[in-house]
Amino acid sequence: MVVDNINNYMRENGIKQKTVAEKSGISKCALSATLTKNRKLTADEYEKICTALGKEPNFFMTTQQ
């Protein structure tokens, strides 16, 4: 659910994976694998993604409408 919310937010706001990878310090490959659910999202990575997107960690914890 959290990964889906991140994906939806990025898509709706035209944010590219490359941008998030660069801002978060997560490799493009690792970020892509996480966002396509081919690897698990770690707490550390989640925090970095939230920071890169300028959102508080609880923002993606609830279903976005």
C-alpha cells in the first residue's frame, strides 16, 4: 500500500524515478525494483524517499484519495 501511494503521488505530480533516486541517494536500480515491488522497501529508504519528495513519513501511510 505504501509503495502504491508513492507511485501514485509520483505519477500524479510528474516526478521521475531518476529525480527521486538522485535526491534520496538510492540507486536508480534499487528504487525501480522497490517501486515495482521486486524488492522490499526498508525503513531507511522510506525515510529518504519521503525527504526527497518533501513529505512527512505518515503522508504515504494512508490511502491517498
